[in-house]
Amino acid sequence: MMKSIDHIGQRCSDPRGIVEFYTQVLGAKFVRAVAATKISTGEDTPHLNVFLRLPDGKIGRAHV
């Protein structure tokens, strides 16, 4: 089981599969997903921020 995480940035063609992996394999709980277009550098890069509740109750974020 994961103990802690700040965030993960990864490119993928199957965001649903990523959420299923974190929830079904690693035991996180899906909280919400938010679509965004800009990254911290200001570059236009459409992506999805997925928020997951970890087993210790903290919320982590994955960019997919």
C-alpha cells in the first residue's frame, strides 16, 4: 500500500485505467477529476487532474 504521495505527472492514453490501477491495486479512493489546459510553465497542455484519497486519509493528485 502507498503511504504518502504529493503528486504524480504522467501521460497516458487511458485515464480510466490509471484511476482503476490506483484504486483497485493500490487501495486509493477516487475523489474527483478536473480538466485543465495549462501547466505550471504556462504551456497549453490539456490534461486531467485526478484527486485520490490515500489509505492514510491524505489526498494526493495525479496529472494524467
